[in-house]
Amino acid sequence: MSAHYEPRTTLGRVVNEIEETAIALILGAMTLITFTNVVLRYGFSTGLIWGLEATTFLFAWLVLFGISYAVKTTAHLGVDAIINLFGPAVRRGLAITVGVICIIYAFLLFKGAWDYWANFANLPQTTGRWFPTGLEEMGRTSYRGWYETIDIPFPEWLRWIEPIMNEGEHYEKLPRFIPYVILPFGMGLLLFRFIQATVRIWKGEGESLIVSHEAEDAVADVRHMNYED
């Protein structure tokens, strides 16, 4: 079964609250938008034009938050048939090695996510193919904050960003850099969780990055209930 996570530091508690609150709010927003659209469509032959695009973005946010959440709770599935052939010391060494590989992979994802988001956020992309070697030089044509979503309307309370991101021009739709910000944020959170999990294994406070024998535990529970009957 996946482990119950208890944050031990102030940073851990803050990140945990952000993560779990965001997941709950996203699920609630998706449910509300979808339910409203169903009622409008079948009850009034209308609907929220922007509903599908909004729920698509929200689902993407949910997935990216969920990836790091699953690392935190060791809920990712994995195969440990080979590593279980070794003793505890070797298994620990293999787990740390895998953790380091995951950290490198998450860092590469974070770089790619930043570079993609920066393209829409009037920010410089990183140079270097694999690891950042600096920041690109930006000219006037590098500012692409004017890219908008297809259907999601622009909230009036965000008009203050127009002079900053769109040279004072009015947005008609929500600019893409807002929903796309989940890419670097989500990958940064994933990197944080992999570092956290690897350090935990290094300190001997965990054994693996993956879920334990969930299927075997479930079978054992059923067998135990049958014996009680």
C-alpha cells in the first residue's frame, strides 16, 4: 500500500498544503464546470463555450500535480522482482541509484518545461541542449505574451497584466502563459519530490520509490477475511 506522508519541515508542510489544496480545488472546479455544462446543454440547449478547453487545462494540471503527489506517497507502480533477489544493502544502493536517475530526468523535464513556458511568458529560454548553460538573448520579437487560448475569456480582474505582458493591448481570451505555468511548476515540484524521496532512502527512512506489494497485500487481506468466516 502507498505510504502515508507526514511533512517534517516547514518547507515540506507548505509544499504539501499547496499540493493537496490545488488537487482538491482542481477536482472541484472540473466537477462544477462539467455539471453546469450538462445542465445547460440538456436543460436549456446552450452551454459554456469555454468549458471543454477549461476542463482540459484543469485535467492537465491535475495530472501534473498527481505525478509529484504519487512520488510523495510512493504510489507509483513498479516492478521489483529482480531487486528483491538481493540483500537489503544492495537494494538500498539500487534504490539510491534509481533515485539519482529520476532526479536527473526530472531536472531535464524541468528545463524543457521552463523553455516551453518561457516562449509564452516573455521570459528567456535556457541555452544548452541538455543542461542549462545560460539564458538566451531576447529581442523584441522574442516577446510572445500575446498568445491566447481559444475559448477561455479573459477575466477583467487581470487587466493589470496587459501593460506588462501585452504592451498595453487588450486581451480577448486568457493568455496561454497562465494555464501553461503548470509545466515548470509541476516539473519543479516533481524534481523536489524526487530529491526528497532519495534523501529519505539515503537516511534509511524509506526503501523504495515505488508502491509496495499492493496486489499481494490485497490478496492477503481477502485470505484473512475468508479464514475469519
